Amino acid sequence: MGSPARINASTPAVRRIYTHLDNTNPLLDASSAARAQVNGAGVEVLMDGAEFVV
């Protein structure tokens, strides 16, 4: 089970966001299959320089 599935199972109905990704991570490429899979699981990926305000 990948991390999106584990996150969704443990915290349903919560906004999920991946942050602080290494610059070689394929999730940073908005057109990658990995990004499509993560987004399809309901997880967002913040881009470099994005600000997250609670």
C-alpha cells in the first residue's frame, strides 16, 4: 500500500498535501504518471516556493 492509500485510510475527509520534496522527485513534474496517481488519490503536491498558511 502506497502512502496516499495509507493517508486516506487513516484520515478520511481531510485535505492532504505533500510538501518538502527533493528536487529529483517525479511528483514535482505536473505531467508525470506519479503525479497523476497521487492527485487521483486526492493528495495535492505543493510546488517549490509555495506558501502554506494555516
